[in-house]
Amino acid sequence: MSALAQMLSLFASTANAHSGSERSTAMQAHLLFVGGLAPAELNHHHHFSKRRFSFPITVFSRREAPAGFRQPFRINNRTDASSGVTQYRICMATSPSHDELVSSMTGGMVREHSPFVATTNLRPDGRPAAALRTELRAINNLANAWTCLLSLAMPVTLIGIALWLNHWLVTLLIVCLMGFVQNRMFILHHEGAHRLLFSNRKFNDLIGITIFGWLSFGTGTHAYRRAHVNHHRDEFGDKEPDFLLYALYPITGSSMRRKFRRDISGVSGYRILRPRLVGITRKRFWRNSLRFYLGQLFILLLFMVAGNPLAYFYLWLLPFMTVYQVVNRLRAIAEHGGMTRSNDRRKTTHHIQQGILARLFLVPLSVGHHLAHHVDSGVPFRNLPRLTRLLEEDGYITNANTWPNYRSLWRALATKAEA
């Protein structure tokens, strides 16, 4: 692989950040100069989609080009390097290091804070002390079983209401609500990927990885889990599967609106599913694609049992392609948007005060305690609020690195001046 191809490989992330196809364990981008593969937009927990082009590729940063690169030029009145169809033009023959990419493309939302000194409860990096850590890492199997059953009952109930009332307004409401339910499905898949849903590993993998993986448009395999390890091991590192999803913030308001138009129109969802749809014909990918098809066939059969197989498309596939993509982006950028690579998790992950609506719809199951989750990813979701309180009480989390609500952070993520 040439130096340029190596550099470009940093920009690909085969991710299954929820819903969809699985991530690979490393960022890959098999990009060619002409007629090659250009990156589609990253989506937390999805396979990195690829699309063929017959024009050159251009690599740049929105804020500042890496050393040796020209500043970004506008293509069709846009400069977002993370766009699924963004065109790139190669401006130099040498490859910047990953550290240079991190320096030029991340950190726009990092807040200053005082160094943390270890306390009785917390280590210098914020992790709980040994005895407390053992307590916080305990898994409540019975409570989690009820959570899974309740979560599985949600889509069944919504679909039942839609089919029973059979009114277009009700159906529209159900489509919107289903996107939030699918968000919940992915969060449980994420918990299973951390092996924190059930203490019995085989049962955890069956429910958390296979069942909830299928329900979140994945393949039901360990591909997401293996790649997600890289996300936690070194956020924004050279194996970060979601580098471009989180990089380049803050962006302009018009750029943010374009992203959400792609989400709600189904463009983002198509880019996520396309590798699975065509992968069945490719030797390297047909097994995972087959598993994806089997999962969706299983769900389609459930709709057939309910007496309306067509409802699969407008009550299950449509919400994923539209509403869920918006919800997923809102949640994902609020987790790491504009942060940077660091051993201090306060520089890699946002901390946000959560209102009741956010906890119910956007960040259920304590996934909004994301800084605590990155401080110690072995703590189950039920114990994350307690860990957050400890981090606040002992001074690891302060007002200086806390956003008062999600709206304030989303607004700040889109404050770059228009060119």
C-alpha cells in the first residue's frame, strides 16, 4: 500500500455503532485514486459504507489542513470532509501521521479543567479504587432480564397498536416512536457487546449480541464488539472506528442541517445498509451479509405471523432509515463530538446533565452517563449513575466540563462561522 493509501486508510471506519452492519477491528478504507472507493458517512455502530467514484479524492481538515496540505476548497458549496460523498483531492505525496490528523481535526470542543488528584474512592485516572470497583462491576441478572423483556415488548406493543387502529396518523406516530425504541435496542446490544448484560457469557451473547444485534440491523456477530474495544482502548486513536463521526466539530449550522437532512431522508441509512445488501455477492463478506439477511428474515417472519408482512417495511425498516438515524447522530455527537485523543477521559468524552425527556428517549438505560462509562467501561449501565455521582463528589467531574443540557451542546457543535 502506498503512503497515500496508508494515510487515506485512517479515514475509514467499518463501524456497526448500532443498528447496522458490523465494524471491523481496524479502520480500513481501501481507497483508490481513480475509480476507487470513497468513504460514506460514518455512523456510530455501523459498517463503514463505500461508494465508487471516478474522480480524485481530496483529504483535508475543516478547521486546519494537516501540515503540507492546502486549505480545503469548496466542492458544490460544501467542505465537510466527513460527508459520505465528499470528494477529496490529494495535495501532497507524503502521508501525515495520525497525530497530525488528530491535532488538525479534533479537539474543537475540549474544555479546560484542573488536573485530577486521586482520592480515597478514585484513582488518578478517575477509575474506582479496587474494592469499590468490584462492587460497581456487579451485574444484576434478574433486573436486566426484566429490562430486556420490557424492551422487547415495546416494539411489539407499538406494532400491535398500529395494526389494530390502522389509521395513518397513528402509523406516523408509531414510526416516530419506533426510531427511539430502535435506539434502545442498540443500547442493549452495546451493553451485550461489553459483556455486561448477563454474567453468563453464552446467555449474554445470545441475547445481547445475537438478538439485539439483529434488532438493531446488525449481523448478530461479534464484529461490533471487537471493533468497539478499539473505541474504548484509545478514543480518536489510529484504530478508532468512528474517527470522522466525531472529528471536525464545531461545524457550521448549514453543515449540521445537511447531515440531518441526509439522516431523515434515508440517505444515511442506505449508506449503512448498502455493504450488507451487496456483500452477499462478495467472497470476503458474504457470511456476515447472510447473517444480516437471516436476522431481518426472522423479523419479517414475525410480521407475517402478525398477519401483515408489509408492515415490516413501514413500521420497522422505515423508522430505522429515518428517525433512528437522527436520534443516533444526536446521541453520538453528544458523546464525543469535537473531543480529542487523550489519556484523560474528560478530553475524549462529554458530560451532560440529563433531563427526564432525554433519559426516556435519547439516552435511556443510563447511556447518557457516557463519561463514567469511558472512565470504566466494565461498569454495567445500572451502576453508571452511582459512578457519575462519585466522579462529581470527588472533583473529577466539575462545572467546567459539564454541559447543562443536550440543547446547549448541540448548539455549540454548530457554531462555526459560515464561510
